[in-house]
Amino acid sequence: MFEKILVANRGEIACRIMRTCKALDVRTVGIYSEADRNSLHVQMADAAHLVGPPPVAQSYLQMDRILEIAMQEQVQAIHPGYGLLSENPEFAKKCAQAGIVFIGPQADTIEQMGNKVNARMAMKHAGVPVVPGTLQPIADAETAVRFANEIGYPVMVKASAGGGGIGMQAVADDDSLRKAFAANTKRVQAYFGDGSMYLEKYLESTRHIEAQILADTHGNVLFLWERECSIQRRHQKILEEAPSTILTADQREQLRSMARNACSALGYVNAGTIECLLDPQGYLYFLEMNTRLQVEHPVTEEITGLDLVAWQLRIANGEALTIKDEDISVSKHAIECRIYAERPDTFLPSPGTITSFKRPAAPWIRHELAVESGMTVTPFYDPMIAKLIVTGDTRNQAIERLQHALHAYQIAGIHTNVPFLQTLVIHPEFQKGNTTTDFIQRHMKQ
Ligand code: ADP
């Protein structure tokens, strides 16, 4: 195993990675911005280095500075976490050039899957069904209108370089499409420096189902079942569960073969997620692939009993998977809620100092935290401050436990979305498992 790694991230995911490192006896080097001096991840790291001022572009995205620290500390590998540099092929390349292992897939895989149009094309070639739509970037609004009339409205305008729901809009007629195409092209050009757009058929009443995989450098691929992440606001996940409430054994088998085909076509290595949409007719379509650890990975860990970060490290170190698909038996249900520092009425970020933080404890409750009482949530980063993960023998039991846990969850000094989550998990349609991606729009006051 590695002796020392650098964790190129902050917040709960940096703490999560360092926890596994401690368990594996791997020393950790943390990095922090001026705004994060007193953060938990700095306290947890064996050594920590300042990388720059608060904005991420001047700190956590400073590739050369991070590599300089890595060389100085003589680490063997870098774990990028999620977000930040985790899906930046240039960073993966720079790590390799510096002789440091990037804990993730190859740079060219990251690059290929990072562009959604290229990813769709690669998957189609691999025999993986993709959401109906264009396989090439669209040159202009009129071409988009022509395609939309071919595939039929409603359609979704999407950005090749998109992520985090940016540049995505569903439209139902030519005029709205023209407007959406122009506005989103401009937006993504400014945001990602790449304005290329494509179209997908807008699939109504769908479920977001994603396959978790682990692949080693010896050609072994492990399918770790699915997560259902249909509870979303503005196309962003809020609550995730595993296994899915709706997938049949046949559909799970189909998802498994989609994931396997995708991995073998890409020569994929390390942890990855194949995101799919399940339409009301029961068809699964590839949506995108995330070439990193996901925010919601704990629900998979809870139902499979595996530590995904530990496997990421072992795989990056050249070890072979010792588990096969048939060794995975799932008899539990796990649900994760993302806790955001935001006003529950306006959903706007709510930075400030946490004056008190009380959280429930039970064997079935897991917390992934970035903060504690007395700490300040700054406006510079993603407002997700914690994740609450609850496990039960059945989905009903998990929901019941989650309801209690959310009531015992008390954060003072800042606003959070906990009241919103409390309302969500008592909704009868949620309890029945009628969770489509438009759930919040349909059933919750926003
Ligand atoms: P991003 O990478 O920006 O998060 P995704 O392509 O992963 O975007 O999509 C995020 C969410 O948006 C999906 O989980 C789904 O709810 C919705 N979505 C995306 N594409 C479609 C589509 N073609 N039809 C219906 N919903 C979609």
C-alpha cells in the first residue's frame, strides 16, 4: 500500500478519504485555502499546506502548486475526491509526468467521458443504449430546430462540457428552443470555455438510476449494484438511495451489462459511475459517466459493506479485485440526504457561524461531515456541509429511521435545508417509492 498520499480536496470528502487512509495506515497530506485554515480536513491531515486565497481558481485548482507540495512531501499518490480537479485530464497527465499516481482512471478516459457528446458516441459504439438525440455537436439554433422536429418535442438542450445542471433546459416548441439554444450556448461558453451544445429527447417521468463499478488494472470489473438518485432540484441530487425502489432483477442485469460494456470499451480503471435514465416503459438509457468517486457513494458502501475509497487506493496501487459480482449480496436499504447551508424558503446559500450542531447517533446512522459547532461556513464553496446516511433492513425501516434522524438533527446559527428534507421524507408518494425526477416540482412547495 502507499505510505503517503495527498488529498487534493476539502470539506466532507477530504475528511472521508483521510479516514480510510488512517484505517489503512497511509499518511495524508492536506491542502487548504486561506478560508479553510481551521477546517476539519486540515485537522485530520498528518501535514497540511496552504495553497492560496479562498477562490478555488487561486487555491484548490492550482495544479502546479499542488504538485509542488506533493513533490516536496514525497507522496506516492494523489486522491482528487469529487469536483475540483477530479475530472481534469490535464491534472491526471501532470501527475503521471511527475511520477505520482493519480487515484482515478487514465487521463484519456477522463477526457473522453468529460465531453458528453464524445461519451454518447463512444457508448453507442460499445452497444450501450444512449438517450435518443444527437451524436454530434449542433452548429446553430436552426439546425437544433430541424433535429428537434425529427425526434419530436419535448427536447432537452444540453452542453457537451456541461455539469452540475448548467446549460441544460427542456423545451417544447421551436421558439423556446431557439431562445434556450442561444442563452445556454452563451452560458456554457462563459462557464466552461466550450459552448458546444447537443440535443436529447426529454424523457418525462423518468428515474435517475446509476451503476457503481470498480475496475482494476488486471481487467476485472465489479458491479456494485445501483443507486437511485431521482429526488432532484433543478437537476441536482438531494437524496439518494440504494438499491433502487423500482429496478427489477432483469433491469438490474441489463444495467450490469451496460456498465460492463462501457468499462471494457473504455479500458476503464478505478471507481466509476454510469448514470442512466429509466423511462416509464422500463428502458434504460446511458446519460453520462462520472470518472470519479460520487457524493452519494456511501449508500453503496452501506448496502455492500465495501469501502470504496480503500478499493480506489488498492486499485491505484496495482492490486487486483478479490471480489466478484456474485460475492455481492444486498439485504439492506440505505438513504443519503445532502445537508446544505441554505435558506429553506429561497434555497439561497446561508453562510455564517454554526453556534450549535446536534446530531443523532445510532448504529444505523452515518455522518459525513465538513463542519462542527463553532465553525464558520464561508460563501466561497459548495454549500453542502454534511451528509446524513441511514440504513435499514427494509426501505420502510430506513425511511422511519431517517425521519427520526432528521428531527434530531439540529444546526443553529445558519439556515439549512433540514426542514425541507423533513417534509420530503414524510411525503406519502416518497414513502410509496413514486420517485421520478420531477418529484420535487410536482409534490413540494418551492
Ligand atoms: P449534469 O452532468 O449537468 O448533472 P446530467 O446529464 O447528469 O447533467 O443530468 C442531470 C439530471 O437532469 C438527470 O438526472 C435528469 O433528472 C435530468 N435529465 C438530463 N437529461 C435528461 C433528459 N434527456 N430527459 C429528462 N431528464 C433529463
